[in-house]
Amino acid sequence: MGNAAPPADVLYNNALRDYNSGKYDLSSQEFGDYIKYYSNTDLAANAQFYLADIEYRQGNFEAAVKDYDKVLEHIPAATKLQPHSSRRVMLCWNWDNAKLAFAS
């Protein structure tokens, strides 16, 4: 007998509260669970966006770029497309420059 997922609104609101409180590791786990259990809901795109944003804030730029892409690839009706697009462009530029710096 496995653990039942919390209700979607409770899980999302807890994740958002923890994100806004700077508890990024906990929030990342909660948003990940939200996507795992509720990937077909209207807020799944937002949860994916927040996952990418957490990675960005933690300096994990390569993972952030991949997860920002998932916002568009897997959830095309995302409500946070404008921040996604500009942040992704900035990340790619920074990531390419960082790779060049380490390669030399």
C-alpha cells in the first residue's frame, strides 16, 4: 500500500509557500511531486516553471535550461512563457560563456 498524493491544491500551495520562503529544496520536491501526480492540470506548467527557476537560483544552469524547455515542450499552454523565454535566453548565453571559460 503506497502513500496517497495530497490533494492538488494543497500540494501546489505548500510548494509555492516554501518557494516564497526560500526553502528551495523542499519546494523543488513538492513541485516535482505535483508534476508527478497532477501533470494534466492547469498548474502543472507553473510547477515546471518553478522547478526550473529553483535550479536557476541555485546555480544549476544546465538543468534549469532543460527544465525551462520542458515548460514549452510538455506543457505548451504555460502561463509563464514570457519569464521563461527571457530567462532561458540569458541562461544559454551564461552557460555557453561558462563552458568556454572552463575549456580554456
